Amino acid sequence: MKSHRPSKTRTAEPAHDIDARRAEHLTLASREVMTESGVARVMVNDSESPLAWLARRKGRDGRTMIGHNQFIAGEKLRADFTRGHLAPRVTSSWSGIARGKNCGGGDAGTMTDVVIAARQRVRLALEVCGPEFSGILLDVCCLLRGLEDVERERGWPARSAKVVLQLALDRLARHYGLHDNARGSAHIRTWLAEDASFTA
């Protein structure tokens, strides 16, 4: 008789398109992200993403270091970055050897509409966030660099990257239409006399 090893409940269902042996060593979780066609469920590897670590870790005030909308916004950017094949290649590519010099490399002739659209969304999101925040979003969300590494490479003070990342994720979340109702918008206060008013 064949003995069956019990499968892990957290990877059995979501890992349908991932090699079973590889899935055993991943911390897979299902997340919901907003796309043009509505909400879609995607698989993420929580052990890989610095955002997942920040979303689980709580500070002294008992709140997580990044909020739900911040996490979703960062993962949405990473999904488009990955879908657009923008990640730097870490191994040799032999895919273009037998097909000629114009194959591979992501030229316009080989890119699908999905890849092009994902790249456009990444470009637009980074432009909206501006040069102040686009660098840290790329480093942490897309290239999966830790905050300490970012601080060391940029010469920033300790624990400053967390603050900059939170601000960057807030702006990214607004771009994606993810609103935090708890914070709300700030009300403008004035110290005008009761009978005074602004004139155009």
C-alpha cells in the first residue's frame, strides 16, 4: 500500500500552479487585490515580502507597522512589477539562442499586452508617488530589500526608512483608490470673526 503524507492545509489549496515540493518550503497566503476588472485573489509568499513582515509586526502602540491598505497597495505594485518582467535577471537566459538575435530580452515584438499594461501601471504609479518615494517603493515592494539595507545604502538614520515607507505607501494607496476611512481628511480651521467671510 502507498503511504500518503498529510499535506499542509495552508499550501494545499493555493499552490495549484506551484511545484508541490517548492510549495512545501514557502509561506503561501491568498490575498485580494483590486484590478481593472474587479477584485482578484493572488498568491503571495509571505516569507519573501518585507511588507508581509511589517504588516504582521506590531509596534509599542500595539498597531501593525503598516496598515491593510498600505500592504495591499505595495503588493499590487509588486504584482505589476513581476507581471511586467521588470525584475533584474539573476541567472543566465538561454531562451534566445536557437530563435535568433531578436528574441528574448523583452523587446516590443515579444511583449504581450499584459506585460505592456503592467509596465505602464508601474510607471504611472511611480510617477504619481514622485521621486521622493519611488525609490523606496521599488527597493522594498519590488526588489524585496529590507529596511536596514535601504538605510545603509542610502546613508539614512536608523529607523527612518520605516517612516518614509509609510508615507510612500500612503500615497501609493491613494493612487490605487484605497482609502483609510479611520483617518479621514483633515478639516481646515480658521480664526475669522463670526460675521467675516472669504471673498474671491
